[in-house]
Amino acid sequence: MPRFEPWSAPRAAGIIAEHTHLEGATLPILHALQETFGYVDAGAVPLIADALNVSRAEVHGCITFYHDFRSAPAGRHTVKLCRAEACQAMGSDKLHADILRRLGTEWHGTTADGSCTVEPVYCLGLCANGPAALVDGEPVAHLTADALEATLTEVRQ
Ligand code: FES
């Protein structure tokens, strides 16, 4: 798991300044902020809007349009569950509902103990072995709720 810096407006302003010369700078800036802090803090929105001379709504729209950007820090572990068609055909909708219920969270949410964030992905290239997932970036095929629980117990230790 990468270690992230705590949110800092001056640090964010510096990162934004490094990217303003780029064409279509909003996305590179958002990626750089997320790589640094682990998420895009709401405080970054006015900084980006001012630096690029665009509206706050435009920046906010960009953050919410792309699934990869987080607006809150992630848990210590990340589970990405594939919601695309082939996995759906293998019963992923029901499985995901079971997993979210067991973890007590929602899509893009983090468990109460801060250990695990659950996010959707759309095809991991494991279609023949679905339902598929990534746990901390490691692919998991033929996912079951019990198998995920066992994997999470292992990685939490
Ligand atoms: S549809 Fe889930 S891995 Fe391709």
C-alpha cells in the first residue's frame, strides 16, 4: 500500500502550479493530487479553479465524472469488484450485495474500522474466470464472499 501525505493546501497549490502549463491540465492535476494525498480533498477544488481560471463546478464535475478519483481518504486496503457484463453473467450483482452487506459499506465506501474501501471496476480481463476482483491490486478469480472475507482477514494482519 502506498503511503500518502496528509492533505496540505500549500502542498496542493505547489502540485497544481507544476501542471498549469499542460493542455487539459485538470486531469493531470487531479491524478497528481490523488497520487500524493490518496484522494482529492474538497479544498483542492477552489485552488484548481483559480489556477486554471475555470469554475468550481467544472472541476467538481471532472472529479465526479471519473470513477478513479476519491473525495475521501481510502481505507488501508482496496477491493475493486468487477461490475461488467461477463462477471454479471456469473452472478456478481448478488455477490456484491452480499459482500457490501458483510463489510457494512456501500460502493466507494470504507469499512467502519478504516481497513477496507470497496470500489467498482469495469472488466479486469478475467472474464472467463469471473466473478473477478482486485484486492490491493492483486487479481482474484472465481470470487466468493467467503474467499474475499478470508483474503481480507489475511491482508489485515
Ligand atoms: S467482465 Fe469482469 S473481468 Fe471482464
